Amino acid sequence: MVKRLARQRDGNASPIVAVSAGTGQISQYAVDAGADLLLALNAGLYRSVGCGSLASMLAYGNANEQTEDLLRRHILPNACGLPVVAGVMASDPAIDLDRQLDHLRAIGVQGVTNWPTAGFIDGQIRLALEEEGLGIASEVELLRRAGEKGLATFAFVLSETDLQRFAEVEVDAYIVNAGLTPVRFALGDRRDALQSAIGYINEMIEVLRALPSRPLCLVYGGPFTDVDDFSALFQQARIDGIAGGSVFERLPVQAITSNFVRRCKALRATGPDLEHPKRHEIVGRSDACREMMATIERVAPFDVNVVIEGETGVGKEMAAALIHQISPRSKQAFITLNCGAIPAGLLESELFGHERGSFTGADRRRIGKFELANRGTLLLDEIADLSPAAQVALLRVLQQREVVRVGGDNPIPLNVRVIAATNQSLARLVQEGKFRSDLYYRLSTVTLAVPPLRERTDDIPDLVSAFLRKTAAELGIPALSIDERFERKLARHSWPGNIRELMQVIARAAILEDGPVLRGVHFHPDSGGAELSPIANARRVSVRDIEVALERANGNKSVAAAALGISRKTLYAKLTRGDGA
Ligand SMILES: Nc1ncnc2c1ncn2[C@@H]1O[C@H](COP(=O)(O)OP(=O)(O)OP(=O)(O)O)[C@@H](O)[C@H]1O
């Protein structure tokens, strides 16, 4: 294991990342994300119940038993082949060192480290421990014997004096502790704390680099709490990698918790319409967009059915949601059904519901979309995909204003406003005999045509600004902008995927590029770029692209896949196969 890590260092590859995991779940996340090794330190257990790592130094229980529990229940079952390094408390008077080390090897541990360590203790108590042989001397002996037994040896060190003592037994790697990780900094203290920690680490590294055995140098703890901090550390100190506990565990949980709380607070602040677009969220000042908005505002208050026509991704669903939202039905449900996505045999049950036992597989009563939308609005998306039989059934419901569940007898009175969306011209389909004319006339009291983006290029700058703000907020990164060349490329593109495609291009640039000014280096409108079919697009994305995207999306696979224009499935498949095509 150590040889492989040393090769990684000498090859100037990515830094070594060792994760001290307190739960199986954290181990899984770390393995998934490409960590190099897992540390089993009883500190993880304390963190998982809400205490700081320091609690693992106190006499709450037997540290070695706690580590054993953590190893067996959480870390080894989730290591998936990754090397595991276990902490051993060498000063435990009850421990038989040789037996303990043989046992750890037998259960699959590949290396050991001195944790909990007396290095954290100073003053009178440390002196007393040293006198009793329970100080660093016992830890040096632990690692010496572990090395003899073929286990990799990692020394946690907090001072230069301790470091020199471990050097006598030529340990394989040092984990330099840079102090406790603060939960938060007082305003203005952050940069000073980082600089002073980097200074301390550099002093330790100077001593380490002079050792003839060329041990690995990792850093643990200290004021480094995010990737930018580590980036500064790597630039300013010649270390080989990082080992971390709370920094890996706390941050994601913290982000999830605070995002969730924030969103819940926003729910109360904005009322029940959160799901629906607000008037100001529909971006666009072009004449075409203004005209569309004027039609929406005009038809919304009247209880008429509307057909919305437009190419894919132009904002048909958004327009439908806005009609509902500014109509008198806004306090009732807005229900959507994608007619194209439902197998023909199930469409009636989906629309009208069914009674229990009405057909094989109907083991429960199901309420249909019409009933769910009663007193509200029902959006039938991709209406042109309805089969002739489904068209007849739909027409009947619209005419009779009632619905009977499949397999049921009782008609249920309906008061539903229907909005139908389509990316084909229904009038043309009627002419071609592919759509019933009587149904068409029932649905299309008003037809709203949403223009494609290439016919309203004036809207592009506003849309870009809106999507830059949205993407930065979603990724939790500082404000973004684009440079002039990218702007020109966007203006030249023909946007077959319309606004959805533009949104995706911005998100992809934000994730794949460094820095706050996006240059659109991954966007090639002339050679196809985002116009590529999903299959061609998947072929173009390399594993390196995926790694970069994942890193920028904070490991969120869905966000990374969306930004790359590939499915999560393709993303997984490429990562597993490692194909760089
Ligand atoms: N004018 C606009 N301002 C801001 N965002 C928009 C606008 N129009 C569309 N969008 C966004 O673009 C995306 C696609 O819009 P929507 O789903 O409404 O398109 P659609 O025409 O219904 O697509 P499809 O035909 O594929 O179902 C959505 O995320 C939507 O929020």
C-alpha cells in the first residue's frame, strides 16, 4: 500500500486523501469519491454522536474496543478494497500489542497509526504519562512492531520532538496534526489562522523532508475547512496529501442541513406558490416574449381550455403553470400528465383512475389525474401522443364533465381546466387525420404559440444572466459572468433545444470551467456542441470531464451528469469502465 502511495506522490498525481470515517455511510461516500485510504479512528465514533474528535482522547471507554467496533461494523464492510489503517491506543495497559496487531491483520487491516495519541497532552500530565511509559515511547514501540509484522505505519505527530522519536523506527508515513478544526471563525480571523497553520506545517515538513527514508507527509486537522483552504495549503507547503475527519463529515452534512433549513424557511416566506413560476421568473423582453406574456395574462382569468404549441424546451410547461397561477384556480391543484410517457394500456387508468381489482395488477384503488385536478388545472403534455382510443375517452370526459374510474360505476362530477401542450402542430395533425378534430376544437379555445429561442435572440442576454445567477446559487459558488467570445458564440447558435439547452450550456460551463468568468471552452456550436444527440454527446464526454464535473458539483452525480448533458446511468457506466472515449 505504501509503495503504491509513494508512486502516486512521485508521479506528481493528485494528492493522497485519507478519510477518517465515523460511519459506514461516510466510508461509502469516501470510497465512491475516490479516496486513497480509510482511517479507522475512534474519534469518528464520537463525531457521529455529535462530539468533537477530542472526546476520543478522554477516558469515556476503551479506545481499542471502540475502534474495533467501528472497524467491524462500519469501515471494513464498506471499504470496497480500499486500504484501511486502524488507530491503536498503545498505552492501554490491558493491551497485548503483538496479539492486537496480529488480530488487526487477520481481519483485513493493512496499516496502523497511534490513535488516540499522547501527543495531544502536554504539561504535568504528559510528564507523568511519559514517566509511566504511557506516552510517546509506547506509540513508537507500537509502530516499530507493526512495521516488523508487515503493517504499514502512520505516525500522528503534534511536535517536532515527537516526530524525531518516530523517525528512529522509520515509519512509512507521518500525519502532521495542525491543531483542532474550529467550527467557525471569528470575523477576519480565518486568513490569519490558515497562514499560521501553513507556517507550522512547513516547519514540520522541513524536518520530515530531511529524513533519508522519504516518508509520506499528510496533514490532519487545523483550520482547513474547505477545498480552497487545501488548495492554498498544497501551493504553500510540500505535503503529499491530507487526512481528515470532521472536514469530510461535517461539511456535506452542514451544507445539506443548512440548505434544507433555508428552503423550509423560504416556503413560509413565499407561501404556497413556490412550485409555480412567478411572473418575474419568466425571463425575456423580446417582442415575441412580450406578446406571449400578454396572451397568457389575457386568457388566464377565463375558464377556457388552452393549447400551447412550441418546440421542445421553449417553456410550454412554464407558460401553463403561469396561466394556472394567475387564474382564479391558483389555490387549487396544478396537475401534469405527460401523455407520451404512459404506455397506451395504462393511460385511461392514469387519467381517470381505477377501482381495486378492475384489471390484473390493480390491487388498490387509484385516483386519476382528472380527479386530482378537480377544481384546478390539468396540463396534458405531449397531447399529440394520445392513441385514437385515448382521444375518444378524453373527448367523452370533456363533453360530459364527469369521470368514471376504470372498473367503477359512479360518475364523478368534474370541474377541470385543461391545458394541452404539444411540440407538433395539432391543426396539421388534424388535417393529416392523426388527431380527432372534435377533440382538437374542445381543447383549443385558445392556442398559444411559444416561439423558439432562435426567433427571440434578444432574450438570450437576459436568460444568460438569470441562469448564471441560478447556477451559482445552486452550486453555492460566487457570482458568475461570461466573456465576450462566449457571448458571441451563444448568439450565433441556433438552439434546437431552446431555453432548456441554454440553461444546460451555462450549467455545464459553470461546472467544467475554473474561475468566475466563463469562457465557453466546452461549447462548440459549429461542430454540433450541445446540438449533439444524447448518444453522440455521451461518446464525447471523457472520464476526466466527469471527474472535473463531479468535483465542481461537490460530488453531486445528478448535477454533474446534467451539466455534461449525459444521464446518471452513462456517468456511472463510464466511471466504472473508465472509458475515456
Ligand atoms: N422564459 C423563460 N425564462 C426562464 N426560464 C425559462 C423560460 N422558458 C423556459 N425556461 C426554463 O427552461 C426549461 C424548459 O422549459 P419547459 O419545461 O417549460 O419547456 P417545454 O416547452 O415544456 O419542454 P418540453 O417540450 O421538452 O416538455 C425549464 O427549466 C424552464 O424553467
